[in-house]
Amino acid sequence: MRLRRELQRLIDFSQDYFALFGLAPRYRFDPEQLERAYRALQREIHPDRHAAGDEAQRRLAAQSSARVNEAYRALKDPVERAQYLLSLRGIDALAETNTALPVEFLERELERREAVADAEATGDAPRLDDLLRTVRADGSGLESRLAEELDRESWDAARDSVRELKFLAKVADDIETALAALES
Amino acid sequence: MALLQISEPDAAAIPRPQHRAVGIDLGTTNSLVATVRRGIAVALPDVEGRALLPSVVNYGASGATVGYPAVEALVSDPQNTIVSVKRLMGRGLADLADARRFPYRFTEGAGMVQLETRAGIRTPVEVSAEILRVLRLRAEASLGGALDGAVVTVPAYFDDAQRQATKDAARLAGLNVLRLLNEPTAAAIAYGLDNASEGIYAVFDLGGGTFDLSILKLSRGVFEVLATAGDTALGGDDFDHRIYCWALERSRIGPVSPADTRLLMMKAREAKENLTAHAATLFAGTLSTGERVDLALTAADFAAMTETLVGKTLAPVRRALRDAKLTPRDIDGVVMVGGATRMPQIQKAVGAFFGTPPLNNLDPDQVVGLGAAIQANVLAGNRAEGDDWLLLDVIPLSLGIETMGGLTEKIVPRNATIPIARAQEFTTFKDGQTAMAIHVVQGEREKVSDCRSLARFELRGIPPMVAGAARIRVQFQVDADGLLSVSAREQTMGVEAAVAVKPSYGLSDADIARMLEESQVHAAEDMEQRALTEGRVDAEMLIAATEQALASDADLLDAAERGGIESALAEVRRLAGANDRHALATATAALNRATEPFAARRMNRNVSRALTGRKVDTLTQG
């Protein structure tokens, strides 16, 4: 279909997410620039802007808008962005062949998990809030390390950091679920 | 109003035909229809000047009545007078923890509860359609003709089944649904465009039966929902019920008849409303048994007995803030929506939580409908200069499929911006397996049994392979209405087997067609006339769009392409004035085809402009 080919040129589905927003493929960037480019793109392609168009046009708009949403989400989140940058280098940070995490990290996290389980069992919401704060603080520390690793192109180190960050994100997620359960 | 001065650099000066578009707030307690007149959103009143339509349907001896006349039958005919039907939308009997609270005779239907009424079995979809039909007729009378389209609002926290049911009800009422719009988002549009606000706002929407909390970022004409949370079974009704239980307990009366239940519930509502402006109120009435209820209720007692309910609204507030990674201090303002936010204890709790007085400068009963009208106006193609705003909404609950062991694998996370498309690969677990059952669920819990089941379907024709060799790609697509469709495809060996489903909790297209026929919304000639009118509207829209495109971007076409478009355009113009809807449809389709590559090139040009910053510069001046 001609229209589809035309669209693929304009929201080129083969170009990477950074190029889609006119950004250089680097971990550190100006989040404002990403947000501006995202909004400018959505202004053109969002289905609401094509509601009066014919069906093909509406379908194209939905498809392109979904693609831009997905790209924005992947770049906005620091961990997903790092993961995506690695994937551009052909590195799958979460491949099952790379399961090893440093022992000291695992030991610390095991303790943390126990603390979470205890607080959950006793319904201690303030303690859970505390734990959530420390997980997030540890996460931002790790993110700065990751930024440096990516800047000096230490891909293996960056991959390990991404794995640790993913782990922390899961812990934070679990704490949030526990908090939500306590609240309802 | 800086926000409204933003305009497209290439906005055309060619006037477009005005389309009849309305916004409808289909509420638990009251409903409303609104439209944009001369640039201003207004509610459309009934002949007696009342904007709100009570969401009450009575199936009487001489047919169905809706609104105020039905309210009069509330006490005298409780089992055939349906209130708060919104709480039943897309719900099975098992979902209704509070089923006993309703005086209706429930029966279990296919996926959704049904009601036995004098007029026969009715689904919540049909009851809602009665309300929507009255609003459609009111709007048609007021706007002087058939509607081109409507935006219907739903609670942001409605799941797929509830949304689908609402859309079905609107179609059944003869409405062309331009969009399902989340209620707090509709309120934010009305509020934001009115106040030229920038910043991060929370919309606290406590209606008659549903509660939503949405957090939005308003910036340079973009309304971006960051997170939403809520409870689709919490509202003003529950506060009435507390008073009702208190009254039964205090007056020591035993089980009461459905009629007396209704009477006491109405008294409870009056008492609640009185306590908005007074420190105490009377709760008095005579039951059908002759028993007298004479009680006094103070605001302090009312606040005390509803403390848990108030607390229940704050849990979603905390959840939404966490999801948006924000604290109460990051919120620039809390917009109050829904009649139930008039209760002083709610105002106090919200103010205390956010550390700022809530914003009450819009009518909480009307703001949702007005916002919907503004969105409908734009979607119908009446976008005027100053309407250059954009809405980015989210899906409220995660979507996933069932995997081994009855666990959920999330595919689309909650609060993802829509539209969204996401795929995940799965594999077979047995040698030679040729079929795979796919069970689509919605919810946050890990166990499938704790989530809402949306649809089940089977992918067949997988080529026999050893376990783990097949690659089955399951694709989820959520459109701008927040509605899901799912497809699955086997990827290896070049064999394609795909199936697409729509969640089946609602009604199939065939059901809708049958019900439309049964309820005789349109007689046959009516249908024919309607089809012709719709065809003409489509044609007019296309003519206007094409003319505008030619006026601004004709340089993208060579002479032959331009000639082709011009002649197709002339044909559509000629047939739009005639009475042959089939010929018109053919001509419209031909013009559509002729302009396809042109449309894509124009989109391309606009995107390049957007990316090179031209438009961004224009925007920052706004």
C-alpha cells in the first residue's frame, strides 16, 4: 500500500528511538528536549488529530502514535534507556545466559527482601515507605554509575548495572504492591 | 488566555461545515448533554430548563420513562425503577459485592448481570441506552438535526468490559461514538482551557457511584495524564447507604420492604445534601407499615460514620502519586469534580492530604459534560483557531495473558499512554502441540483468578514442533478509547495463523444490530435516511479536508495527480447533492484513494516541520 510506505518514511519504523526524536544516541541527554520532540510529534500524528480523516489515515495515525508512545516510554525511563542503548550494540542485558550478579549485591538485597517481608507481615506501612525510599536512593546512585559506564563505553559493566537496576526496580515494585494491599 | 492563542502556522482560513457534536456525561446519579456553541461549551437543558437528567429509568405499564418522571416511581415501583445502573455495567453477578443493596430481580446473563423488569429482561446496556436516547433526542431538538457524533465519558478506572458496555449502550441509543473519554480528563480540559493553567494538577472525581483520581501535566496546550487510579464501586451512593444503615439501627426497625428501602435511601440522600451547608439535619418519614422514623443527624456524626469511606478515597490518591513518582507537594492544584465532593468531610480530607485548599470554581455536576463537548467539537472536525490542544491519556489497569500455573504475564502496564501496541512471544510446552489457548486478563494481581477475565480464544494451526520451538507472538493493541484488541501469530516456518478478538464481555456487533432492530430505534426508512445523511456528512468533511489540503500543499502534487484529485472531488460534490447514497459512497471512496499519497506526503511535511523545531518555536511564544 502506497500510503503505508509513505508513512514508514516519515515515522521510519526502522530508525532507532533516538533518531525518531532527533536525539543523539547517548544515555545522558536533555529530558526537556525529548519531551518537546515527543509532544511535537504527537501533535502531528495523534489519532485525535486525524479523527476527521478516512479510515486508512486514522489507522496510520493510531499506529504511528503507538510507536511514538513506546519510544518515548523506553527513552524516558533511565533503566529502559540503558537497556535500549545496549540493545543497539547487540547486547541483551537480560539474556538468561548472563544471570550472575555480584555476591555482595545479592547478599544485601536478600537482607532487604527479608526486611520487606517482615514489614509486610506486620502491616508496617511507614517502614515500607522507608524501604521504598532507600531502594530508590540506591537506584539513583546506581544510575549515575551506569551513566559513566555508558559514557566510557564499558558495555559489560553497564550491562551488569542494568541487571542490578532491574532487580532494584522489581523490589521497589513489590514494596509498592505491598503498600497498595495495606491501603485497600 | 495564552493557552488558547496557540495556532497552527498553516491553519486554513477556509471555513468548514459545522458538525453537530455533543459531549455526554453518563453519570451514576445524573446525566448531561452539552455542546459547543459559538466557541463556548454549554449544557443543553430540557424543555423546563433543567440541565441534569436523573439517571433513572422506569419500566411502567405504558412503556419506559426516563429522568424526573421515573424518579416519581422510585418509591412506588422500586423493582421496575432502575437507578445507579452504571454500577452494573460490564459486571457479572459475582462482581457485585453489594448486589443485595439493590431492590432489583437479578438474573445472570452472558458475561453481564440482567434485570427482570415489567418490560421483560433488560441488560444494564439497554437501561443505559434508554438514558442516552433521551439525551440524544434532546440534543437533536436543540441543534436542529441528526447528530454527527458524541463523546461519551467513562470513569478513568473503568476496565475494558465496562468501557465496551458503555460504547455498546451509546451505539444502541443511535449515537455515533467519536470517543470514550475519561471523566477526570474531560474535567481537566474544561478547567485547563478555562483557567489557562500550567503545571501538575490532580483531578479528584467522586461521583454518585465511582471514584477517580487522575494526575495531569498541563503544559503548552498538551494535557498529559501521568497516572490514574480509582475505585469503580465507591461514590456518593455509599455515603447515603451509611446514613440509611444508621437510621435503621437507631430507629430499631427490622427488615423493610423494597419501597421503604427506597424511601429511606432518598431521605438519606436529602440528609447528606443538607449537611453540606448545615451543622445538623432531620431524618424523618413514615414507612408503608405506618412506622415513623424521626431522627436528628449532626454533621459531626455523619463525618464520623463515613470516616472509612473518606479514607478509601485516599488510597487511590496515594497509588496514583506513587505511579507518577510524585509527592502531594508536587501538585499545583486539586480540581474537585462530582457532586459528592461537596461533602465537607471530603473537602477537608483532600485539603489536609495535599496541604492546599481544593479548587471548586467549576460546577462539579457539569464540568465533565462540558469537557466532553469541547473534545467532541474538535473530533467532529469543528477544530477552530485556538483549538490547538492535545490530549494524551493512559490505560488505568495492566493488561496481560494467563501463563502456566494460573499466573498473569503483563503485556501492557497500567498508566501506559494510549494508543499503544505491545507484543510478547510465547512458546509451546508440549511436543507436537498445534493449538494454544490464550486467556486475556486485566488487573494488577499476580494470580489470574484475582484479575478480570476479558476474553479467551484459541490459536490453531501451529505446525507440529518440539516443545519450545514454536514462536507465538501475541500482540495487544489499545486504541484511543482505551479499548483492547488482541491477535496472535505463529512466527517460525513461515506459517501464519492469526486471529483477532475483541473482548467479549460486552455485546457482539450482531447483538447490537438485533437489539437495535428489536427496540425499533430506527424504522427501515429512518435507517436509509440516516445512512444518506451520514454519507453526506462524510462527503462534506472530505471535501473540506481536500480543499484545505490543496490550498496549503498543492505543491506536493504533480499535474496528473492534481487532476485526478480535482475530478474525484467534483464527482463527490455532484453526488453529495443527489439522493443515491451508494453512488455517493463509491465516489467518496474513490476520492479517498486518490488523496491517500497526498495525505501521507502532507503528514510527512508536518512531521519534518515539527522536528525541525518550527512549530516548537511557535508554541513557546504562546
